[in-house]
Amino acid sequence: MFPRLKKALVYSYVGAIALGYLLAEGVEQIINVFTAPFSEWVAQKEFQWMMPQSAPLPGLSIRSSLPHLIHGFFFVIIGLALLRWLYYPAKVKVPKEPKSEADAA
């Protein structure tokens, strides 16, 4: 089943499009690691009037970046594994025949 699936993905545009989508989604999620704290900070500033007065002042939080980082690495790892499986097959080593004593003499 896997050789037929691999052949179908390699010889059609579906495999290339899916691979490109996975890698693009991974890059986008990794970029969101840097923008997520700022967007959370802006949202907290915008809705500050809803928070009680005793709540701490909003600041930049690294915790909002962790889901994006995990998703990004997941997409990139899966994309690179598919790239390796589809387009860079493993090299098969052919064993050399041992030299016989008649050839050595």
C-alpha cells in the first residue's frame, strides 16, 4: 500500500502541494511565536476596563508563544519527514561478492 501511495503522491501535484502547505504552516506558526505576546498584550490593553482593578498590569507573556512553537516544530518535522520519504529515497547498498582464492592468485 505504501509504495502505491508514495508513487501517487510523487507523480501528482497533490504531494507537492500538501508538502508545501505543511512547511508553510510550520513557518507561519514559528513566526507567530514572536507576534503572539504582542497580540495578547494589545488584547489585554484593549479589554483592560473589563478586568478588576486589583488585577496585575498586563505585560508580555512568553506562555502565549509556547503553543505556536510546539505546533510549528510539529508541522516542520512532519513536512521534512515526508520530503525525505517522498523525494529522497534511502540508498540501497549492494553487497560486494567476496573474492575467491582463484581470483586472488
